[in-house]
Amino acid sequence: MKLKYKQKLVRHHLIFALIWSGYSLQVFTLEEKRDWLSYGWILISIAWISIYFYNRKYPYVSIQNGIMQVGGPLGKKVNLDQIRSIRKFAGDYKINAGSKIIKINTNKIDNESLQELNAFFESLEIEWT
């Protein structure tokens, strides 16, 4: 099961990427004297473009082969067998898996994917706190 980011969030990242890219291009081409700050704007735009493509490619939460992964390949992983308790507070899930605590921000998850996640957590026989 792959739970996607909300499209609104991904679009906002694209908008920020385009704004910073346009600004950095303008600063870089119009300024005659280029200092370190000119290159900083380019780095910011590259960072936003990277965030956009990362969020488009990787799901926010993936549950496959008994492993839950939050935040893509660079995020946290936990085996479903290790989950001890789940707590839902203020729309977020806090999953306690022994030494690891994973937080899932439901505001970032697409509505259809959120319904899948709720159904999945309800099907687990785990303590809710």
C-alpha cells in the first residue's frame, strides 16, 4: 500500500520551485557583480525543485512486505510486528515500535490514501492509546 502526498502540497512545492528559480535566474543574469549570495539563490531553487520531484516520486507512507516506511527511502522504517501501540492525536498518528516512535502527519496524505490508512490501522490488533 502506497499513501501519496496531497496534490495541493506537491503543487505548492512546484510553485515555490518556479518562484525561486525565476528569482535566482533574474538575480544571476541581471547583476553584473556576482557574489556568493547569487549562488545561494540558485541553491535554494535547486533544493525546492528536488523537494518537488522527491515528493512526486516517493509516497509519504508505504506499507509493503510487513514493513512500514514513512518519508520515502530516506525516512524511518519499522516492521509491523514491532508495533506496540498506535495513538491518534490531533489528526496525527504516533506509532510506538519499541525504541522507535514514528509520527504520521495526516495533513500531508491524500484523502483517498488516508481512508486506506485508517482502515489498515483498524484492521491491526494493536493497542490504541
